[in-house]
Amino acid sequence: MKKILEIPTNKIFQKEKETYKFLKEFIFDEAVKLYTPILRGFPDFIVVSYKKPYDEVLKPAFVEVKLNNGKLSLHQAKFLGWLSRGFKVYVFQVKTITNGSLIQVREWD
């Protein structure tokens, strides 16, 4: 995966749900949270558009969120690889740093 963007924030996230709320409020413009217990490995969001200035860099995509070095499961990796054959797929890796967090956006390739 290649790194597309880094977004620093002064917020520290303890759970992925906290991250989802932040992303929907400050990064995503139009997005749908996917709740799919049936499809193992399905990404967290479908994002149609982003807020400025992120809209200049990021494209509509499936988005998976991982917190503090969380790894993709085998099912997730296979499914994201399959989706990337026809769609943009981003993994938002959220890492705790001094006085906040760093969100690294990586494109699946």
C-alpha cells in the first residue's frame, strides 16, 4: 500500500468507534458506515466525497479503518484486494503520537 496522505489531529482515539465519529465529522463529506455481519472482511465505509482540503487528494472509495497498528484479517485482505480490482480502496491507519493521533491514508494497490 502506498501512503497518500497524513492527517495530524490533537485527539487521541481509544476505540475505532471514536475514530469513525471523527472521520464523519471532519474528513468525510458523504459517507455510509457499512454494517455487514454477513460479509466477513467488508470495509468500514463507502465514501462518496470528502471535505476540503481532502477532496483534492482523495477519491470516492471503500475505506477500512485500523487503530494503533491493527492488522487486516485474512478475510479483509482478500476482500479489499478483490474490491481494488474495480474501485479505489483506502486503509486509514490511525496511530497514537505525542499529544494526539496521526491518520495515515494508504491506497490499496
